[in-house]
Amino acid sequence: MSADQHHQKKVKTTNEEREAQRQRSIKKLAEYKGLCSLVSAKRKAKEYDDAAFNLTTKLLSLNPEFYTMWNFRRQIILDRRTRMDTEAYQALCLSELQLADAALKINPKSYWVWNHRRWILENMPEAAWTRELKLLGRMLDMDARNFHGWGYRRYVIAASGARSPKEEFDFTTEKISQNFSNYSAWHYRSKVLVQAFADPAERAKVIDNEFELVRNAIYTEPADQSAWLYQRWLLSLVPQDMDRWSKELESVQELVEIEPESKCKVIMQGQG
Amino acid sequence: MSSTSATSPQPFLLDLHVQFILGLDKKQDEFEYWASEQLRLNGVLWALTSLDLMNRKAELKRQDVIEFVLSCQNEDGGFGGSVEHDSHIAYTLSAVQIMMTLDAMDRLDASRVITYIQSRALADGSFSGDEWGEVDTRFCYITINCLSLLGRLDAIDVPKTVQYIDACRNFDGGFGCRPGAESHAGQTALAIVGALELVEADKLGWWLAERQLKNGGLNGRPEKLEDVCYSWWVMSALSILDRVHWINKDSLIKFILESQDPETGGIADRPGDYPDVFHLVFGVAGLSLLGYPGLQPVDPRYCMSRYITDKLPKFNVDWKGVNKE
């Protein structure tokens, strides 16, 4: 059975190209199967030696989704830990993070690889949080909607306390200003806003600014759902503020006249 | 690929899809076949369910499939994705679903499966996927699905799990994979199976219906591209909420049919891409939910034929159309 494939455009190939591809595949398979049988023997014998470790490295470079190899690798790491000083063990963990960097470059959405990162951080003597935050910055620059990246960011922030809710709020401002369509950033903003601004007066002021930000986003890209969803959440924060509700309704009515096809129709029907 | 309404939609290519599935096992001399070995059990489930929904289950050799499934069970009671692969809760569910579909539950040592699933329970009501600690609402769904198939929901603390799922609910009505995470159609479909009473049906139905794009396809999150697999995740959730009519059925049917590969059979994530068995099963199951003729009615909770799940004792979820007496 083939694995599930996403976003791979089918290309026309000639018979010769297909045959050449098939030959390469057959050759690669011979190497892969050889490694599999070696590692299978090591696993059965519970041999956690360097040879076993190197076999997992090779297999994972050929197939990063081979989760049992990540598991076996962690068993070997746990075994080594008992025989290493802290410094050497810390270095081993750092090299594991580098291996995971490389694997994520090939597949930024691999559950197994993100999971390996988390496990390493939770099992290393001094968790390398600063390094993780840098990597996360790069991952979300490459794909601003990668939900693994956002989820992992929440995990790193919660576990490390490296950044305050206010700093994270500013991070979402940056992401949203790069692209109003980034619903992942709007979503995260809804979570950090309430943490960052606990004082009622301060929060009220921030919420005012938020309505302004939403208005800008909606007028820039009226067909985009992200800001509409966020506006709906903002309104839920001020259920009794009739002035605010009528102001937003007016603004929506204005937009309907200019952009009859925009999503605000739904909002009007929903709230009206 | 054209998506104008002027072109007549492609018919459903049932025979070609059967050939596509039967051909999957004939590529064993190629690297790509073995590089996906870790999810073989899921592949078997997707192939079997596709065939079953197309009334062609007998095309697979029942005895061979059963022996293969049993060979994937490990000492801890869980199942790996293939022989000699470590146990994971996802493959454990696939194994149970395959055995159920093949009416072979008498061959399954259910008590060992239950012990494995119980060992994955965490104090806050969530579940880890395996002994290495990944936590996700997907695993709550898997647990509830699997134990309900085994008639043993009493084996876990269901109210606590429901409480955990509730903590993953967002302002838009959807659910994320962990508390604080962005809503995702897949997680949402899974979450509501376990905890339907939590749902604000109109709000969630609205968010789900908004997943439909102009070309008829559905996406999994706002402002993302359409993908055939969400024809299942979004539609199954809407079906449980009794709000399938909130989307345009005809344009979604057309989108799924256009995503078929007319040369090889199989369905791709969207028109013009390479087909695979994952998108095939969710495309076919989506068509079944949409009432496309000639397919077995599918149960939106399990992605299995209704004639199979109708035999189950009723559990906490009840909605129109299914288990309605």
C-alpha cells in the first residue's frame, strides 16, 4: 500500500523514465532491506550498541516515518545515559536535535519527528529552549500555517517560560501583519490576549485596538474568514456593550454595500 | 483540471478503484512499498473499507488479512503498523476495525487489547499514543471508538476524557489537538464522537460549513486548500450534527468525482494529483454520506459500513439517521 500523499501533481512520464525510476527503486530497496534485517536482529537481542545506533541513523535517513526506529533509538539513548557523564549526554541530546532538524526539513509535518524533539528536550540535562525558539521562528517563516509548528511553539513557551504572554501577543501581531489570512496567528492571539492583559482597564483598551485591527484586516481582504472569526470572538468578550455591537454592525453594513460577496453576510445573519 | 459546471461530471469509477486497490500489493519489489510499511495496517483498513463500501469486500482474501492482522499484535497487547513494529494506539484501532469488518472478532484476544488501551490513559483524561508520550485528542477518539467496538467503554473513565476534550474546545466551536491548539476539522470530527453533549451545534455547524470552497471541495482549517479527505472529516461531523444540508452537496460530489484518477483508479487529494488509498477511502465514504447511489451507507462515527455498526450496542452518542429507532 502506498502512504497517503498530499499535493503531488501527477506528471506525465515516458516508459523509459518509469523503467529507470523502477530500477533506482529496486536498488534502494536492496540497501533498505539489508539494514532492516540487521536492525531487527539487534532489537530482538536487545543490543544497544553503537552499531545498532548507526543502523537507526541510516534507516531514518532513508525513511524518517519508520517510527519503530525512533523508538529503538530512544531505548539506545536511555541505555547510553547510564554509562555517560552529564556533559557527554548533553552533547548526544544536542546531536539528536540536529538530526530532527534535518528530518523536519524533509517533512515538516512528521508527527514522529516532532515527538522525538519533545522527548529529547524532556530528557536532556539542560533543555536547549533558545535553540528551539530559533528553529520555531524559521519553521513558521517557511510555512506560517504549520499546525505542528504552532502546537510545538505553545509547548516550548509553556515548558520553558522563555517568553511572556505579552511577547507572544507581539509575535502574533508580527505574523498577522505579514499576512492577514494567517488564522493560526489569530487563533493564538485569542489565547495569549487574555493572559497578557489581565487588568480590566488595560484589557478594555486593548480590545478597542483589536476591533480597529480587525476592521483593517476586513477592509484589506473582505473575502478572508480569519478576521471575521476573530471579530466574532472579540464580540463575545463584550456581550453587554451595545454601543460596540451597533458600531460593528454599522461597519459591516457599510462593507456589504461595497463588497456584497464578502463573508459579513453570514455575520449579519448570525448576529442579527 | 476544469471545474466549470458546463462539463458533465465524471462517473464513479468503481471497477477501476477495485483494480487500484488490488494492484497496491503488487509493487513489493519497489522501495516505496516498503517505505510505507510502518502504516500497512492502516493501508489494509483503508483498502478493506473502500471495498466494503463499494460492496466488493470479497475481493480481499479474508483468511490472509486476518493472519496478517494477528501477526502485528505485540506482547503488550497493542498492535504495530506491521509485523515487528512497535505498538501504537492508532494501529490498535485499525486492527480492531479490520477484524470487525471481517466478522472475525472471535479470533481477537480482546482482553489484551483493552489492557493495552488502559495503559495509555493519563491522569487528566487524555491518552498517549504509545509509551513515548505523545498526547493528542486523536487518541481520545481512538480509545472511545475502539472500546465501544469492543463493548467495553466501562474500561476507562469516560467523563474525565470528556472533560479533557472540552478543554480543547475553541471560540470558533471547533476542537484542537491539545488545550490551546487551533481548531482542526479532523480533531473536531473525532472530538464530537466522544463528547457530543459539549457541542454548540449551530456554531460548530457554521464553522464546518464554512470549510467549503468555491470549487466545492472542503478544507480542514480556515484559508487553507481543499482536500478530499476533509470530505470525510467535515462531512462526518456535519452528519453527526444533522447538518449535512448546510453545504452544497452537488458541488462536493463533483469535486470528489473529479479527484478520481481515470487512468489508474484511486482518488487523489484534489484533481490532477497522484491518487492513494487514504484519499480513496475518505472520498468513497464522503460520497456515501452524501447519498451517492450504489454505495453502502457509512456510519459517520466509525467510517465503517452501517450494516456492521448496527450490530453494536448503543452507546452515548445518538443522532438522527443512525441508531434511530
